Amino acid sequence: MKKVRKFLSIFFIVCFCLQTLIGCSSNKDNGYYNGIKWGTSIDKLKNELGDNITVSDDNESILQMIENYNGMDGILGSVMYYFDNSELSKITITIASNSDKSNISDEELNKNLYDKFINKYGECSNSNSMEYEWNTQYSNISLSTANYIQYEPID
């Protein structure tokens, strides 16, 4: 009877540890911007984004303006989706504070973005005084101190 209890105790401890490890590793994002996969067609993305977009005349990019970007009041996001052969190939985002609705400085905004990226993607893979980089499962992501973000597929 003691052997069965000991076995069950060890079994449950191992199961708990594995569950914890799996939960921790799944918290990090795979690197897609808003779950939009590389290679998505321009037509499919236009349908997903809705009416609040501008499509370039050559059908090679889409501009989306977002108020209160990423849930931050008074922060504007200008998202550009770039296409190569009608397939999504790059995303760039310019973030700015709307001075009428937010009094956050560019430095505070950058710190806030950096913290959100750390929570979402983990520690950055590379950094210098002007830029932070993350290499995720599917994307290379960079955040500049000028609040410019770029997502590119991993080759």
C-alpha cells in the first residue's frame, strides 16, 4: 500500500511539473501579427480587416489606421500590410501619441510597447541603443526606439 501511495505521489508531482512547463512555454506567442499568417492573400485580408482600410492602387499594400492601438488610450497605430505576388510578405506599424487624447511621451510609449513585447514574445533576441529584435517561431520582429515595429517572415 505504501508503494502505491508513493508511486501515485510521484506520478502526480511529475504530471504537475509537466503541465506547468507546457503552460509556461505556450504563453509565448508564435510571432504572427494579430494571428495573420504569412502568405495570406490580399483579398482574404481585405475581407478580414473590413471597411476601415485603404488599398494601394497597385494592390500591393493595405493601410489600416487604428485608434487606441493595442488597448492604449490616445495612441494611434498606422499598420501597413505589404504583399508580394498577392501574398502577405511584411507588416510595418508606426505608433504615435495623439496629443489631444494622450499626454504620454514617446519614451513612455516605447517603454510600454517594449514591456508588451516582452510579455508576449519573451526576452529580445538582439538589441542595441536604437532597436530591439525578437525571433519567434514564424516571424522576425523589430521595435525601434522611434516606435516603429516591423514583422517579417522567417525564411
